[in-house]
Amino acid sequence: MLAEIFYIDFKTDRKMMNTHCTLKMIALALIVSFSAYGQTGEISIINPLLRVGDEISVNVLISDAESSIVRGQLSLKKMCLDTGWVDVGPLKIEVQNISYETNALKLKVMAPLPPEKTTGLWMSLVEVNSGQYLVLEQRIGRNVEWKSKSKNELVIRTDSDQSGFAELNEARLKEAGIEVVSSSTRSGDAWVDIFNKNGAYNYKVSTYELKKLPEFKRAVKLDKTFFTGFPEKMESKELWIR
């Protein structure tokens, strides 16, 4: 089966888009392999937890009964300016003058995290279509040193240690009847307000796709005991998985 790189023309019905959002679409180069008939299109969310100001990223898959025809990722560059529900899709994907239509996703945009909080762990359970995702958002404050070299020159030094984050104990979660199917992590650093000398922090966002096993009999309270290396001074509210 031949495989080539093509630029795909992505189109979407703007009536499906939330009025609180603006949309810019970027077509990415996807791997395309040509097959016979019975193709179906599907999009799945990469970042299921959305907060005001986030962009939406999705996986794109067109397949037939035997193999993938188109696979790749698409950034919708959809900047959500308010909380509420957002409908994404269906997308129309054109490959060599043949149009395919994908499914649609209904996503919820949440309020941003408290900007003044430079240390903390926020746990969220997100459902997208039939999938359930556990999302952990962590911040750890950084030490900042401000030093004036001259009247017009200011030197800022911060530590860059990315250690100290809590880690989900997947084995213990599985004992409770919940399996992690897949996971992804992104991390970095940020400032609350550098111009007013407000704190800096390291952040880490971990997303876990969950699957309830036959052993799952009752709701599970996710607390500090389900983590390793949980920082003593880090605040977090408990979360129930039902």
C-alpha cells in the first residue's frame, strides 16, 4: 500500500462553533495511504481539559476495515474566550478531491486556574463523548532573585528545578478497578506577573485516559494516598471517580 505526504484541506461548519470562541484553522501534513472503500472519519481530543484561553488539539483518523488511510494531528487554534460548552466538528476532510466527514465532539471550557496560586495540584475528571479522562494540573513555586545592576537594568534569576511533582500511582488505581489506557504529559515554566515581580512557577499537566475494569465495584476517592512523592505543602482537593 502506497504512502505519501499530502496537505489536507480541512473544512468545518462554522454554525457548529460556540459564539464565545474565535477560530483559525491550520491544515497539517498528514500521512496518507490509499486503500479501497468503506472509509470512515474520526476525530479524538488530545487535550480534553480546556480552560479559557486554551487551544484545541485533535487527532484525525480516516480508516477502512483493514488499515488507516489518513492519520495525524490538527490544531484548531480555537481560542475560547469564555466558559461553557463548545461543539467541534463535524470536520470535512478532502483528500484528492474526495470529501470525508468526521464525528463531532462536545467539549466544556472551564475557568482558568487562580493566577495568584503558584503552588498546588488540581484534579479534574473530564468526559468527552464515551471517553473518561483524569487530568492533573500541578504548579510548584520557584525561588526568584531580583537584582538591580543599574538604574535601567534589572537581573532576574530563578531556579529551574522541574522535580518535586506528585506522580499518580497507576498500580494502586488499577487495584481499585480503574486502568490507565493511555497518558500524556506536558510541562514548562511561567510567571504570574513578571512586570510586578509576582512569582514564577514550574507546571506540569498530565492526562490519563481511564477504563473501568470488571473489578470496579464502587466509587473511588482519589486523595494523596494515590500518589507518590506528593509535596507536603502542596494543596489539593479530593476527587471522586464514579
